[in-house]
Amino acid sequence: MNFSIEKESLLKALQFSSKAIPARSTLPILSCCLFKIKKNNLYIQTTNLESYITISIKVEEGTEGKI
């Protein structure tokens, strides 16, 4: 996976999506973000198992994939 995006837009998206990440959790997977690139869009997804946040950002160039 490879993509190009402005630093400020990525920072704003991560700050907003981190609201769904719990401060303390017994499940370590909940302290992470899912990055998915599909058709020149970057999707950042977070969850706390009760609610989730998904943000879509246009990227300049990128190969499809997720991490």
C-alpha cells in the first residue's frame, strides 16, 4: 500500500477519528485505526465496538490495499 496526502489533512482526520478509540481497553485491537485505499480514496476507520467513525479523504495517488 502506497499513497500521497497532505500532512495536515491526515492529521485532522486522525484527530477526529481518535474520538472513537477508548482510553483503556482490554482488547488491544481497539487502539488502532484501519487504513483502506480504494479508487484514490483513503478510508480511516476506528471503533469502540459500540460506535464507529469512518472518514474518507481524497489521495493524490495510491495503490489499493488496507492495513
